[in-house]
Amino acid sequence: MSKPRAPRAAGARPKPATGPARAGMTIPEGRQMPDASRLTPPAHEAGRTGPPNGDAFHTIGKRNRKVEGLAKVTGRAVFADDLTLPRMLHAKLLRSIHAHARILAIDASQALAMPGVHAVVTGRDLPEYFGIIPWTQDEQALCESKARYVGDAIAAVAADSELIAEEALRLIKVSYEVLPAITSIEEALAHPENQVNEKASEGNLSKHVHLEFGPVDELLEASDEVVEAEYWYEGSTHAPIEPHCCVAEYDATGFLTVWSSTQVVHYLHRDLAKVLGLPTQRIRVIQPVVGGAFGGKSEPFSLEFCAAKLSMLTGRPVKILYTREEVFYAHRGRHPMLLHYRTGIRRDGSLTGTDARIAIDGGAYSSFGLVTTYYSGQLLTAPYAMPAYRFDSTRVFTNKPCCGPKRGHGSVQPRFAFECQLDKLAERIGMDPIAVRRKNFIGENTRTVNGLRVTSNGFLECLDAVERASDWKRRWRNLPYGRGLGVAGSMYISGTNYCIYPNEMPQSAVQLKLDRSGRATVFCGISDIGQGADSVLAYIVCEELGLDLRDVRVVAADTDLTPVDLGSYSSRETFMCGNACLDAARQLREQIASTLAERWGVPKGELVLANGMAVAASDPHKYAMTVKDAIQAAEAAHGTLGSVGWYQSPKLGGDYRGGTIGASPAYSFTAHVAEVDCDPETGEVTVKKIWVAHDCGRALSPVAVEGQMEGSAYMGFGEALFETHTFKPATAAHGPGIHHGPSLLDYRMPTSLDTPELESIIIESVDPEGPYGAKEAGEGPLHPSVPAIANAIHDALGVRCDRLPFSPPAVLALLQGSDARGAWERARLGHAGAGARG
Amino acid sequence: MLTLPVFEWVRPESLDAVLRELAERPGECLLVAGGTDAVPNLKHRLHEPKRVVSLEGVAELREVREDDAGLHLGARVTLTELTRLPALQRDFAAVARAASMVASPQIRNMGTLGGNLCLDTRCTYYNQTYFWREALGFCLKKDGVICHVVPQGRRCVAAHSSDVAPALIAYGAQVEIAGPDGRRWVACDQFFVGDGIHNNILKADELVTQVLLPAAARGQRGAYRKLRPRNAIDFPMLSIAVVVRGDAARIDTARLVVSALGAKPRVLGGLDALVAGRQADETTFAAVAASAHKQCRPLTNVPYDDDWRHAMVPVLVTRALRDAFADGAA
């Protein structure tokens, strides 16, 4: 539907791809794991966890600055929306005003006739389906036949300015046939005939998982106490400060460049090829500085395909910047979950069986939903040993924006339910909830009931730390009415063991360049989304080669320049890219060390590269030169310096269908204690403080780890008390599925004045397989926030908050609907009685 | 990002010039002082003026003056300046307190007294983008014909959301209005009308120039309480301003204003019978609170649970009265 006068690049209309076979990359069939030799990481003389230069670390473990930090705080960082190319057009998306409607016809003639409008595309121009999980590709860049939620994208207009594009949208006439909309889990299951997504295997079923480990019913039967309860976890969204934005430029040679605020450059690269029908080798994807993502940018979105297509049609660069409202529609946030748990315990505090039934509201599309459904059960089996465990999870489609991975993907909701269950069980048997958690500690170097390999595990130290820091023993169950303490624990993955699409290639890779200038450049597909991923690579190179942070450049997330990394999701970057970088850097260190050892006639093991100097430890006054000179010596001896490192996780996971989902080379562990001050007259809960103890293996930069711990605890706190991604119920006057307020005014993220004091306590278990022993820190510390607050509210008021959010109206209703004061007093008596039992 | 519509922008240097601009295009102008409310409303296409008249250049509107009549505050005095004005803190503490509770420091640095007083009413069905309102089917305040709060209602019930107005009314403040025929004073509680579409008496060719806090209102105890989900940013879900003459042993008079319910602030009726001559104790406060609870009925216009807001009326009234009699309160 482009205008005849719109310039067009030669050969700019390739036929759309017709199936997976046309996808840009050839995926080898058959084996899903690389050769066994590739699964064994390179051995190093100094080992993977220790310092490479002498007895101590020089950069690792220090409170280092982030490499991009100064650019950000001085306003110099270049985000996608800062990019402006000559002759660039701006595009806007037309979105559905109905929650569920068939698209009968689209007339864009008036829009195209408007001065300043260059092209319009609709679903017919981009018919190829895509989706982050290869088995559930159910999205189109623009809806071709049906809109599935209020805000679903239908058409895109490219114009001279955003304003013209926006005005042109209003001239596009869409004929709809409004269909009955599904807006809840219950409706989705009750009305399979009103199918939201035709790609569903049946009705509105997105995914169903049923897994059982051990004799659950038998052990529940044999329990001294069983607690059965239902929990509701409300949906929430990521709300990164930077809205999604991309610029696409299709040049005269038929080469497409896309700059996008994404956290998965590689997957975007693949899906662009698929949807646009271009070979991957003629597409370049670049991730500029990203202003936050939290999982909300971990798959392709309409804007990238539309900007690219419009650039192909017009022969001009095209930018699309989502409004804040559109970010709420793009969503992929926390899934609402209805969780039903039965959990048993013996009088001595040991857990018996756990039986979970979980219903998941997925919104209109699959996104990562297959994984979400597994994660809702698979990631609960540590840090506590579970003798028997069963979960039955069902994800359904509804006519609402699509849910997806938000920080702590899939496991924050069940973790909330389970940690509340533990608190109730502890109360039933009159045991301190921290003691119950200790009692069931799964331990190190073990396997979970569902077959996950657990190596390092600092959870007990986490519990000890928050117990001590919060003065738990003296204050829990002893604070006046209205004030309380609550505890919760959790575990999380350091990357998933397998790539989203089966292949034998590395999950992460680094190319390292070093030359006579004394400068090192790290090339890596890593996606820094603010968590400090680029910085981690720089720290590792500094540590290995004795360089100053200013002498290392990280070139990241540019498919033309950098080797593939799978992206910033599932807390994988530090562990996987870090390992790849460690191996690359250590090869160059080896070349430098062997050069100097030969020249000085000293054993190689004596060489220390630190603080810009290369010395032999036996006589550092005699044998010393600058690292720059050492690099030149190595370049003279070995020729041009460069190395490649890659990471591939070992074969892990349970030997059953879905047994690899949740498998990770290492797990982080967290414990929180939250302190609340509640107003029984209003129901207002003020969280005074959260103590966060997190086992991140070795903290490569403690200040960055603390930032992740505080940010996670804050985000969980926001979900617990404030944030709701909800929709207005239909009335006689308007249809269903209208977001309650897609703005940062109505979607109430806590402000700095609402935020509790956060105290981060780093626990370093030093993982045998992590780079220098590091594990994840970006998502794990979110999990215990919500249940710790719920448990603290119980200690304060005697009510159980089983439904999110714990808003003042909800808490007040709980207080008025129960004998809260009586429950509060009984809990204290139970605790006093338990004290006698020790 | 959301775009601004196309409009003509003028920046007159005097009040007369402002009035000329307004008179030239009657009904097609939008006055902008700090712009903290006007700009988002423009982006949402809630206002679609042909001409935007900036008040930035009118020095007169920035005057603060104390004389026998009382404390004169220019309409373009910022909210931050109000919070730091010693005369206001001393004699009219509830106004300073209310100003300090608007939005955030950055917004108070830009937002003005006049802007907050003339703040457009707010509603969960109105303060949304054009797209959102289109999906809704619009509402009678803008572009539509029905009210989504009171489905059979013919009148807009969008909520008066100014923080400073209830406090000003409680002190009996006067508002000066300038128009083509000169200037006039009206009592602040007469400034507002119960129509959510346009909830004050300003005509299209008029503007507020200053507010007078009368000398006679000095020496009272004042307090302001605001119900909001967050401790910053949010508009009031409910607001209570109270001004009392007397002391703890004997209350002479009390004035209590409740807002963020309907289109105009509500001055609580029948208060004298409950407080005059009584002690400032919990019994008295409870009687006032119960009366307020009976007189106020929140609607679903404000995006928060209306039953809870109703339940909070007596709680906030009691707390505001306690504040007024707390040590150090003026």
C-alpha cells in the first residue's frame, strides 16, 4: 500500500518466507547437544575461581565503576531514540480499540493521500508468523485477520513526522466484527468456543504441564499438619524508563540495519530474517544503550518488523518510538496466577509433600509461555529438600496484552505462595519459620527431587545473615500490634542450560583483540540492559591482563561486529559471557606470560600482571615492565594477538519431557526479612526495611551486585503493595479489556518516598563453574520480597495476605473480615509455647 | 512519544496583553502557567486550543504582598515558593502544607498557585490518551455523550483535584478575576461550580490574577490531610482541609472542606452545632467525623476503591482535627 511516489530501493520486495525452512539460519537436525569435548570447559592452571595474578584479585571484588555509568549520568549515553538519520521517517502503529474483533477490511486510502505520509503497511504485508519459542510461533507483526486485545497492532504509517503519522492513523478505516472477549482464566476455560488464539492446540489452552516426583499423596497423608490455601498473584509490568524504540534502515544494496532497544539481539536477528524474508547475513542488528528492560524487551515486537518493512518500502530510514501507553500494550509482564497449594509437614519441621495446581493468565499470545508454564513448577524445588512434589500448571489465552518474562520469570508467583505456606506450616507446628527453612535445607552438590543439579549453595548463610541483621530472635513475634517481621527464601537460575532453539553452537562467545597500543577490545554479543553486563567483561579482562578499566573497550550486541551471545535473559550474562571472556582473556595472558617467562628466565607461574605492570614475583624490582611493553613483547613473539572464548553449559536436567527446563549450571539463593509498620485504621502497610542476603557466588563488583539486590527487592515490594496491570470490566457503555490506566500516573510504581530502606548482604559461595565463582544476582533477589512482606503483615496484624496487591483497601477488608487481633495473639502464644521446645 | 497538537503560541508581557489575546479568539485559547497539567492534557487531546497563551511574561502575576487586607499571592507564584513563604507558614499553614503535597518537587517548581486552583477536573475515564478514550467510546466531558461514572447521569462528575483549593476555602480566601470589564473579587468557595466539564466561574476571556488570604483569618489552627496511594506524585483520592478558631479547651468555630469527591470542593455543613463551645477532644472529633462520613459519598471517578475512600473520610477528618490541635500547629 505504499504510494507510487515513494522511492523504493532496487529489489526491495523480496517474497515473504514461506516456512521454517526459509528461516535465516540452518538448524542441524537430530542431536541437540554439541560434541562431548565441547562440554568440558578449558582447564586453567590457576583454576577458574581463583585470582590469575598472584594471591589476590586486583579488579574483581572491588567496587568498580560501571563502564557506561558516566555517559549515563552526564546525559551522553546514546539510546535508540537519540539516533537520527538523514531523510529519516517516523512511523506510528494503529491499534485495535476492541479486545476481540475480526478485521473485515482496512481502508488506508485517505491516510495515504495525506501530505507527508509515505507508506502504510497492514497485516497482509507481513504475514509470516513469529514468536520467541520456535514451537509456539503465533504472532504476526500486524494482525492480519483478527485483533486479540485492546492495543493489538493492525497497521503502521510512515510519515515525515510523528504528528503526521499519528493524524494519518485516524484516517485509516477499519471494519471490525466484534467478537465475544475472554478476559479471565475462568472465562477462558469455560468458553473454549470463543477462541482467542487460533494457534492453540484446543480451546484457549496455551500450555499444560503435569509433573510428579515422589509419592505426593502418600506423604501428605502421613503429615502431621497439612496447609491448603489458594493464592492470587496479580499481573504487573516492567515499566522500564526507556520505552521501546527502533530505527531501521534498508540500504540501496538490500542490506537492513536495525537499531533497537532490545535485550535479545540474536533472536531479533533471526525473527527479522524470518518475517521479512531476508537472509540473516544481510541483516545487522545493533543494540544501543538500553534504558532498562527487566524482561520486557526479550523478544521481537511489532515496531521492529514495521520499521524495517516501511524502510524497505520507502527506501528511507524509519524510526518507531512507542509511547508509554504502547509499552503497556507490548507488555510481556508478570503472568497473573491463581495458585492452589497443599503442603505437608512433620512435627519435627521436615517437609513432606507438596501438591500445586496453577492456572496462568497468558494474555493473547504465547511469548515465552511454554517456559513460563514449566517454570511455575520446576523452579520451586530448592533451597528446600522436597521428598515429593507435584504440579499441574495450565496457561490460557485471554484477550489482554500478552504476558511474558518479567524479572524472576515464572517463579516469583509460586515462590510467593510456597513461602507463605511455609510460614503457615511453621505456625501450625509452633516452630520459628527461619528454623523450618534451615531444617529443610537441601544442601550443596546435590540434586533436587525434579532432577536439577545444585552445586554451590549459600542459602544457610543467607538465612543466618538476615536473622542476625534484623535482630529476628529478639523482635519476631515480639513487636507491638501493627509492626511485624517476615522471612522468605528462594533460588534462581544462572542462565538456562539450553538455547531457545535447538542447536549445537555456543551459547556465548567472546573475541578479544589486544595490540601494541596497550588497548584491549572485547567483542561480544552480550546485551547490557543496565545490569552491568559490559562492565563484567571489562573487569575480567582487567583482572587477567593487569589493565586499567579505561584501557578496555567492550564492543557489544552488534551482529556485524560481535560473536553471538543469546542475550540478556534468565540471568545468564555474567555466568556465560563471563566464562567465555575469562577463557579468551586467559589465552592472551598465557601468551604474554610465556613470552616474559622465556625472556626473563623465570617460571611462568611467577608472572603477575596487575596495575599496569608485568613483574616476576620472585624479584619484582629486577623483572618488571609495563603491561603495554609486555603486550608488545608478546605481539613480537607470537604475531598478532587475538583470542576466542566461548561457553557451553554441561548436559543437565532431569531425564523426562520438560526435564531440561529449569536446568541451570548454577543457582543463586536469597533470603529476605521484611519489617512492616501497618495502620490498622486505614489498612496502609509501610515497609520500613528489607534485609536482603543473596548468594551470588563471587561478587565480581559488589556495588553492581548490591544495585541488583536493591533493585530486585524494590521491584518485588512494588508488586506486593502497589502495581497492578489490570483492566476495566465491560459495562453497557464500553467493551471489555480496557487497561485501567496505561500511564506512570495510574500504574503506581512506588516512588523513592515509598521505598523502604534496603540493606544488602552479599554471600559468596564461590561456584566451581562460574567465572571466578560468580553466579547470578539480577533476578533471584526479587523472589522473597513479596512473601516476606506478606509474612511480616501476618506478624504485625494477624491477617494472611494471600492475594496481591496488599493494598490498603485489601488489608482493611481482611482486618474487618476476621478476628485479626485474636489470630495475632494466638500466634504470639504459639511462639511462646514453642520457645519451651527450643 | 505522545505528540502535541498544532497551536499558535503567544507570550504576552502584560496582563492587558493577555486579556487582548483572550478576547481576540474567544473560547479558543488555553492559558498556561507552569504547564504541568496543561501539557499532558494537550498531549491527550483533552484541550485542543487554537492558541496557547503563556503567562510566563506577566511579572504582575508573581507578586506576593502583605497588607491590612491580608496576604496577597500572585497567581503565578510557584507551589515550591508557597511552601517556603514564612507568612503563609505562620498564618495559613494548611495552604503551605497542601502546596507541599502536590505531585513532586519538579512539578511544584513549575506548577503555580493559579494553575492548581484552576486545575481541570480529573476522572479515570477522562485523563487518558485519545486512543484509550476512543476504545472507551469517549465520555461526556470530552468528545462523547455519556458518563461512565454515573451511567444515567447528565452532568459530569469528574473530581476537583486541586490540593490548595480546599485549604484556601477553609481560610475564607478571596480570588481576584480579571476580564475585559476589569477586576472583581469572589470568595474562593463561590469560585467553583458543580460541573465537572468546567468547574469554575471563569469566562473564556477571564483569568485568575491573585488570591487573598484575609487578615481576619489569621490566628487559627489549620491542617490539611491528603489520601493518596503513594507519598508523592498522586492526585488526591480524598482531601480534607480544616481551620479552627479557639483552643483545645473551647472551640469557637471550625470550617472543614472535603474534596476529590465531585466537581467542586464540599464545605461540610452543620459543623457549628457539633463544635461550637466544645472541647477539642476525641468525642468532638468523632462527631465531626461521623457527620463528614454521612455527607460525603465518593464516586468511581477517581482511580481508587470508592468504598475505601468513603471509609477513610472519618479517619482523615479525625486525623486532620488532631493535627490542628497538635503542639506547634498554627
